[in-house]
Amino acid sequence: MVLKLETSAIKEWNGYKGRPFLVTGPCSAETEEQVMETAVQLAKTEQVSIFRAGVWKPRTRPNSFEGVGVSGLKWLRKVKQETGLMVGTEVANEKHVYEALKYGMDMVWIGARTSVNPFTVQEIADALKGVEIMVFIKNPINPDVELWMGAIERIARAGITKIAAVHRGFSSYEKTTYRNQPNWQIPIELRRRIPDLPLICDPSHISGHREYIHEISQKALDLNFDGLMIESHINPSKALSDAAQQITPDELKELLLRLILRSPSTTDPKLLDVLGELRQQIDIYDDYLLDLLEQRMKVSETIGKYKKDNNITILQSARWDEIVNRAMTKGKSKGLSGELIDNVFKAVHQESINRQMKIMNEGLTEHNGTDKQNSK
Ligand code: PEP
Ligand code: MN
């Protein structure tokens, strides 16, 4: 299903200075000096559209710095007056919305811990009814595209037209290189479902560490994201929140210079020719893949029948280990990543099991635990 919302294209927003639409500023507003110094430095970088700073901070544990509250909004208003940058902050309830509007925020964002909660998002949407403001909606912390879409719809139904989705990664139990899993397939799926919605990447919260901000930003641009939200602090090592992931305004400037902006399409006939030919090759290989999958599944089904006739269980862990190890060794020698091999083989194996299950259960009654269809 493709969702059509009454949203306006990012190119028509006031303050749009081209791709990437850049939102930057510290994780938190800490003092007037820190906010003003960071903003004055950032304003020297032409591409910056919006200065961001959190004044109410959703911290995982109590006794962490929870933000300076309304006084931070006064500093943001001063940033707007003195640098001409637009300003934005995070809102997590109706009271925050009223305060943010009172102090003239151009943008508010809904954080990842808020977009998970439809009651709170609705409360924020109701408080924003009829207001001309940019609203950025971060993905919920759990990888649920429906929940993200739901939050976007609630805001759109309040009459807000300048909406952007912000991809900031997803929580997971496993310790990985990045602080939050990017799960790129989720923002890609969001774009497929709401094609006109501006999409912004927040590499700071995905990475959790400044070292990875460039590579994540580049990837987002290569996936045709419209903008970036990057945390920048005048003195990152002294930051009261998210110290490891913030960069100085100078580092931001340097990072922007290193980003390569590729264009989403081309009209150059020569390039189109080459691309057309390569895409034909891809289609041919994809057809091979489909034929191979069909053949492989037929063999799996034959094995399923054989297991049923001989009363053998479907899942045989030793055989599965053997398949995966063989594929890993062979695949890696062909330059394929472990991640690809793992994903493809897990999917193929699951499909084989599903088919063999169906065969096993054919003709059994509902009473024996099979579904209704099979028992008919
Ligand atoms: C933030 O932008 O500082 C923030 C708290 O973000 P998130 O909601 O993505 O954790
Ligand atoms: Mn932060």
C-alpha cells in the first residue's frame, strides 16, 4: 500500500539550501555560552539550515543530565535572532509543544522513545493542530515500520504539511559496532510506502561514536536520503550528553567536504546506455536466481516426502550446520560477505522447512495440530 499524505516537498520548505538538508547542533543545550558559540561556528557553514538542541532530554537512567528546560528555549530564540538559522528542539508531550511554540521554534522533533507511543504522539499532534511548523519524526526504537508510519499519519492528520522522517537506528540486545542498528531496509520500506515523504538520516544516534558518522552519512546519501541530522558541540569531550558521538563545527565542515553527492538519476544518453545494458544483465541473473530457487525448493519437497514416508524429523541440525559452513567457506572465497550468505541461506532454509512442514501435515486433521486449510 502506498500512502498519500498532504505533505509538501522538502525543496519548497523555507530555508532549504539543497541536498543534504542539514540539521545540526548539540545533543543538549547546556549553557547559553555553549549554545551561542556552537551556533555562531555552525552558521559559518553555508549548508546548515536548522540549529538543533534538546532542552528536555529523555535519558535512559535517572540522575543523568535531563536538560535545562525552558531557559534553553530562550537561548535557541537568541540563536535565531543572532545567526538567522532556523531552530528546533525535541518535544515529548503537549506541554513541551506549547513552550516550543511560545519561543518560536521553526521545527520540533519527536524522539525515538516518544514515537513508540501512539497516545503521546496523538497528544502532540492535537497540540500542533493548525500550526505552521516543521515536524520531524524519528523512528521508534523498535524496528516497526507500521508504528513509524502511524506516528507520521497522526501528525499529518493534524494538518502539518512539513513533515520529515528521521532514521536514527533501532535498539538491540546484541552489542554491535554501532550504538543502534541501522536496519536500512526499514527506512527504505518507509520510502516505498510514502514516496513523497522527506527522509533524513541521523548518523550520530545510529553510530554512537563520531568515528562512524561519515560512513553512515555517505551511505544515507547513496540511498537518496534528503538530509542529515548531525550532533555538533563546541567542546564534545565536555558534553553533558552523548559526548562520544558529537563533533566540533570544524569537524562537521570537514566531513561535509568529504561527502560525495551522487545524483539519483541521469539524462546523459551515454550513461543511460551503459546503465541500461548492466540492468539487463541484472535482470538475467535475477531470472537465474528465481529458476534456481524453484529447482532447489522442488528438491526440498522431494526430501520432505521422503522424510514423511520414513518418519524422520524435518529439522536436522547437523545437516543444517554442514550446509551453512559449506556455503560460508565457498561464498567467502567468491568475495561474498558473511552477512549476505547468512541472510540468504537462513531464508532459503526457512522456506524449505515451511514446505516440508506442509507436506508432513498434509491429510492430518485439525485435532492433530495442523491448520484448517490442511484439514479440509
Ligand atoms: C536526540 O536527538 O538528542 C535524541 C534524544 O534522539 P533519539 O530520540 O533519536 O534518541
Ligand atoms: Mn543525542
